[in-house]
Amino acid sequence: RSLLPLMGTHFLIRGGDLTVRTEQWAWGGGADPRVNPVADDLTWSALEDDSFDELRALAHACLEADGGMPLFTGEQMLRGRMLIGESIAARDASGGLVAAASISAGDTGAVTTGMVHPARRGEGLGRRLLQWAHDRAGGAPLTVTTETLSEGAQRLYARFGLAEVFAEDVMRHDLSDLPAVPAPQGISLTPV
């Protein structure tokens, strides 16, 4: 496929149950996804403003692995999504940032976004971030937003009993290198 997928994925958690908010996922019940322990070589703490460069590196690693919207690695969007409200960060034994999430409250509930480094996926970190956000929402509606949806994330959401109800692919093309495409037969183009 030559399309670069760009997705805005949204969830809503009410109390302990996920329900559709008009967009992408709906709670379907199922087994408790919290049965496996999270990697224990990590230190969990709040994400600090001075860790922006590490956060950007994490976003770039996720973008490279998953595709998605390059704009998410830009300062304005990354700060607006990840360095607002309350946050959590997981660091490995060397102090490297391997996962992060944020949550902020709004008029209609809370919104969270999270990332897990591709090299650390499958260890329960995404599940830990999602559970952290759910707990912080305190029973208020929680919207989870993502810019891409990897296969691992799909499996995680399925373990939480989520089912996709909306998605979109957006084509991107670098406008500095437009291909020469002839007009269809019988059509003439005149610049104005």
C-alpha cells in the first residue's frame, strides 16, 4: 500500500467500562487485560518539561515503526498532547524514556495520549498507561487519542474488549516533487 495512514483514534471510558463516543472504539467486555505483570526494570514518574527532546525521540521512534502523522513529532503538537495536565513516564535502568502518557481534564471528561517505544512493546507498558489514565480519570469519561494504530495497539485494545468502529486513511504527497501527469484525453488545462 502506498498510503501513509494517518488516524485519529478516540475511546471513551465511563467508570470501568468503555463505550463508543461516536468515533472509533466500543467496549465489548471480555477478560481482565491486567493479568500479566508489567516489566519490573522500569522507574515510573511524572514527565517533566525538560524531557522534551527525549519525548520527541520517542515520538520519532514510534513514527518510524508505525507510520502516521509526522506533525505529531513537532513541538507544538507534541507539547499540546503530551506535556499538558498530569503525565507519567517509564524509564529503563539507564534512564532512557521508553513509554509516556498524559491526561488532561476538560468540560466533557478527560483526554489521554500515550506512546511506547517499539523496542519495549509487548511488555505490558501500553496496558499500564491505559490503566493509569483510566484510574486518573476517576470515573469521568476518558477519551484516548492516537495518531496511528499499530497491530500491537489493536491487540491491546482487543484485550480490553474494544472493537474498531471508525478509521480513516489519508494520502500524503510531498508537494515539492509533483509528478507530471498528463490530462485525460479531451481535457485541456489552462493556468489562470
